[in-house]
Amino acid sequence: MATLDEIILQEVNPFNPVSFKSGNFWTNQDSALISVESIHQDAREQVSEALEVVISDPATYSILLEGERGSGKSYLLGYLKRKLNSKAFFVYIEPCPNNEHLWRHTLRYVIDSLMYTPEEKKESQLLIWLKSLPIFHEKKQNQQLLSEKKIFIKNLSHQYPHVDYAQQFFGILYELIKPDNYLLAFQWLKGDDLDEDDLKKLGVVSSINSEGLAKLILGNFGKIADATMPIVICFDQVETCGEQLPDGSRDISGIFNINTTFHNSNFKNFLVIISILSDKLRFYKKNIPTSDLSRIQKYISLKQISLEQVEALWANRLSPLHYKANPHPDSPILPLDRQKLELKFPGGKANLREALNFGGILYAEYKEDLIVEPIKTISKVNLSQQETRNHLLNSFKLIWEAELKTIQSSVQQINEFSGVQLADMLQKTLKALEIKNICPKFLKSSTYSGFSLSYNLSKNHQKKCGIFWHEAANMSSFFYGMNACKTVIDNELCDLLFLLRAEKLGKPNTKGYQLYESMFGATTPHTHIIPSLKDVHYLRTYQKLAYEAESGDLTVNFKSIDVYTLEKLIRESGVLKDCELLQKLGLLPSPVIDSVKEIKEKAKHFLLNLLQKECLLGRAFIIGKLRNQFTELSDVDCEEIVQSVHLAGSLTIINLSPTKPKEQLVAWVPKSN
């Protein structure tokens, strides 16, 4: 076995900021931190006591959790989820960018969180919650109740007469126990705007398309709470919620208003935890109505941790290295030492994240001292300013790649996010790229404004671009969305309008499709861009890092990074250079391709992707889209591409007429297995 020093030379720094996880406790978990039982023990006990109150008396109970940057608020929420998940269902609500969609955003994340499976359980929180209802334990009637939907709905309606939207809500609960419709029912519950065929399968009239309906559905979870465990709703990073106001502040009052509604509407079986930075709470408190603040029943303030707790944190980080070492180290914190810790924090107390960062710095210094000449080529002390900057960039790229990998593994579909979230991802990214005059809510529509934004493309601000990102599968919603776009175009509110949509466009004979083709067809300057899942991975990665930076939770090279520095790192690192959506919007240069053959191959793939999504399109429309997407190609080139794909058997041309090619339709031919 190797000595500890030999292992240190071979291993990465165990205090690497890549492992400092904050945010959603269902996807990010720092086991080394939550295993230190003594950290924030008083705060944990207070939350546990509040949960016991809700268990004994199911009225909503609310806690305001505040602490300085790096004090461990998100870590505490993760600890509570891990330790108390056997007594309650846990929900993580990430920041909502738009107060006009706050109830729908909250419902979406409640259902998303309930879909996770707790440790040592085989079913999701949602199914555990559902199967705790009395109807699943009535042995004599169980089989009949669960096999006939009408009887199931009638029985629950009789048991819970005060449930709102009862027919549809109980019908959706019934579909949750049917494997064929389980995912559809989940999508409806979280507010996806499903197409008409899927709504018919579920037996509902419409999707959850308003704040009022989202509030009613969320309230229903409390109205049938008598036989279930409480739901702990954690609103984290509240200081980043809401739209940014002209003075740089945010309107976070919506979160407190939601909490008040939980109380005033008599929602049952909820423990609400609102987590916020201490300095932001002091700043925003004057703008939060007293009536909302009075609904907070307990205030918990996180304190600094003791040096003994810091040592315990360090020991947890170092234990995997110690386990491999021979001889076994005498001290659990080697190669670090207590003396340097006391010099750094002479008061005997430390900020949690600063303590971790300091451990990482000491570890890096120790490892550098182990490296002997001539291997050691530079001294950390003598790093030039440019070399220091490069080191920061390299550290950031590692964090970016780690976060991107997490997003790639967890985000499988674009429609996992609402249109409001997608627009916010793009807006934050444009700001990082220093795009000028970014304005949210560009569309003049109360329904769709949150899905849109505008900006100036050219340096002289002469060209105004609008963006509408709409992924709803429902064709009625698509039609109304196209009407909103028509208003923008008819009133000449922008020079160029981009429609971002990966979902289908509907059948060519529908009003929505015809409106779409009139605005985004080949003869118009406006453009339909099909975003890819890869594009969303890039945008989502930046959005997550931006939330962390604004909350003081982002650490690069053992230093806290603010939003301004993050934006600069984004530009200098070039991590977004391969995001094709940003290239198609003209915000980043597209990669240079010298070969016309390569361009034609890309065009073929584009054509196949387009046809696989849409199944059937007009030939003239396809030629126009190919010309618009690949400006290097001529009409003749595009016709050759269509013909070559046709000969390969991947598409078929309907109503083939040499004299009227514009009237021909092109259909995708799926490959047989």
C-alpha cells in the first residue's frame, strides 16, 4: 500500500469545489457534510419539532430559514430530507423567474419532487402518498374500486366532498395506478399542456393552464391529507426569485404571499420552509407586507460552526485517502493541521463554506510542497496575473463540465421545463454574452408573454430580435401562441422574430399550422429554430450556476464567485461555443465548414430530423427551410438533397407531379426493424 503522501500526489484535491453541492437535494447531495451530526444541530431540532406539530395538528406551519452566504442553508435542507423522509414527503422548489407563473411553478416542482424515490423505498413519493389513502385499504371493495374508474371517483368524492375540480383530480389519481397512463397523469399533474388525444386518454377536458387552477390542485393535496404524511415544501435561494427590477433588486414577495395563501386557504399537512440570505432578508423585509410576515411561525438563523466541527468536515473529506494509506495517519485531518485553522479563525468560529475552501487551499499548498524539482515548474507564490487568471478559467471549466454532466444525466426531455423556465435560461445566457437591450415578456399576451423576450442583435442596436419559446403539445395552445406572434409581426414590433419549438406543428390543414407557415415560411424573414436537447443542457447548466452565484453558493478555485465574475468566466472560457441554438440566433459564430459535402450531409440530417418530428411537410416549404438553415446551398442543391433522401428510402413524395412540384408533400418513412 502507498503512503499518504504518495496517495496525495496521485489523487485530486478532495476539497475540489466541484464537490460542493447546493441546490436541489434530490439531485445534489454532499454526503461528507450531512454526516457531521453536530453541524446546525439546534436548527435541525427546531425543524423536527415543527414537523411533529404538523403531524399532530395538520394545519400549515411555516419556517423562515436565514443565514449568511456559505452558512449551509441548502446543505441543511438536504440533511433534513435524508433524516426525516420516513416521516414526511420532501419537495424542493427552485427559484421561479416570473411571479405571474408562481403557483404553476410551485405545483410543477411539487409533483417533480414527489416523483423521486426515497432511500430504501421501491416506489416514488407520489405513489406512496397515493397508496396511503383509505380507498387502497378497503379490502372488501378494493378490487372493484380500483378496477372501475367511476366507482373510484365516486368513492373519493364522497370521502372528500370539499376537493376542488374533483372529477378531474380524482380521475387523474386513478390513472396514476394504471401503468399505461402513469406518466401522462404525472405530466398533467405538474401542468404540462398536453395534446387533445392525451387529454382524452386521461378523461380530462383541459390542462392546468392558469394560476388559479394550479392553486386549487395544490390545495387538494392538503384536503385529502388525513391519511397521509405531511409534505415539506422547501423554497430555496428565494433571493433569486422573480424578475430583476431596474435597480437590480427582485420582487420576492410572491413567495411570502404563497405561504400566506397556504394558511388563509386552510391548506392541510404542509410544512413550508423559506430559505434566504440574511442580508437579502434585511434588504427586502421592508417590501414584504406585514400580514405575510406574520404567517411565519418560526425564524431560524444559521450560525457559524465550531473549529471542532470544521475538523470533522475535513476528516470526512480526507477519510477516503486515509483508508488507502499505509501506515494509517495519526491524525484524521492530515495533511492539514489544527494550528493553521486556529490562525485563520482566531475567534473559534468559522463560516461553513469558508472552512471547506480553506481546507482545499491548505491541501493544495501541501501537495505543491511534495512535488520536487525538476517536476515543479512554477511556484504558486510567483504565479503571474495572467497565469492566475488561466488557473481560474481551468477550474471553472472543470466545474462547468461537472455540472453539464449532471444536467445531461438528469434532463432527458426539453418539456421537463415550462416555457417560462426556458425563456429565463435563454435570457440569463444572453446577459452573460453581453447582448444589448434584453427585455423579457416581449409578446403582448397575458398567456404567453413569459415565454418570450427581445434583444438587439447588431452592435449599433438597429436590429431588434424577438424570441418566443413554445413547447406545449396542445394544438389549441399552439394556435393562440401563433396569434400572439401575428400581433407582433403585424404591428412591426421587431425586425426578426424567432420561434423556438421542438414539438410538432400540427397537421397542415389546421389553423395553427397555417398561421405558422404564413409567418415562418420560406418567404418571410422570420425563422423557426428547432432547439435540441443538447442546447437546453447548455442553457440549463448556466442557469443553475447563475442561481448559485447570485446566492453566494458558487465556488471556483476555493473562492466565492458573484454573477458578474461568472458572466466574465463564461465569455472567456468559451464553454458555450458549441451551443447550436446560440449559433443559429447569430449570437455566437458557427464552426467553419469548408466542404460543401459536409454541409450537404448536415442538411440531410436536418431534413430527416425535421421530417421525423413533423412526419409530413410541403416540398416547397422544405426547400425554403433548407435554404434558410444552410445559406451556402442553392435551390438546386436542396432539391438534390430531397431526391437523395427519397432514393435512400427515408422519405416518400406524395402526389408526385412534374408540372406542379410546389403542391407535392414529403412524408417520412420510418425504417423497419
